[in-house]
Amino acid sequence: MVLSCQALLIYVNGNSAYGPVFTDLRSLQGMVGGDIECVRFGRYHAYVNAVGKLRGLEVNRRATLLALELGLTADDVLVGDVVFLGEGAGGCEGDLPAEVVTTYMRLIGSD
């Protein structure tokens, strides 16, 4: 069964989108451009390209800024396109709360 959850996609080019995404492996891989790695912080997690740093993908400054706000350790950065999700039951994917999107918009200076 393929789940759909509310997610925030932050692209390395600075664009972003909030809405429903499929959370199966193939869909997540398509969003980040390859194999996925899950980065957890608090009640949220993000999927990134598992070898993005090795491949020299560009730092995603906006995604890193949000992740730091949500609890990412200060000595790390996120690269490439990033998918943010909330935590569901048992640590599975869940909807990203709308207040996280509000926080993101505040951090990047949008209304």
C-alpha cells in the first residue's frame, strides 16, 4: 500500500512546494534524484540523496536552515533536493504539520 502524506519539498534552486506526495521508495528516490537517506530531527525527518555529498551536489541552504531550526546538528548541511515529512506512528512517514511550513516561510522571508 502506497501512502500519501503532506510534505515540503525544497529544491536546491530555491523553489519549494507543500502538498501531498507518495511516500513509497521509488517516489522518494525520484524526488531526491537517487537512493535516499533519512535524516531525523525531533518529530520530523527529511529524505536526501544518499550519496549527494560524495557526488558534490550543491548545498541546499534553505533546507539546511529549516533543518537547523527543527533540530539538525549545527555541523551538518543538506545537499540537493530535500523532502521534509512528519513522524507518524512507529516512526513511519506522517504529514508535515502546516506550522513547519509557516516556520519555513518566516525563515526565508516570505509571507
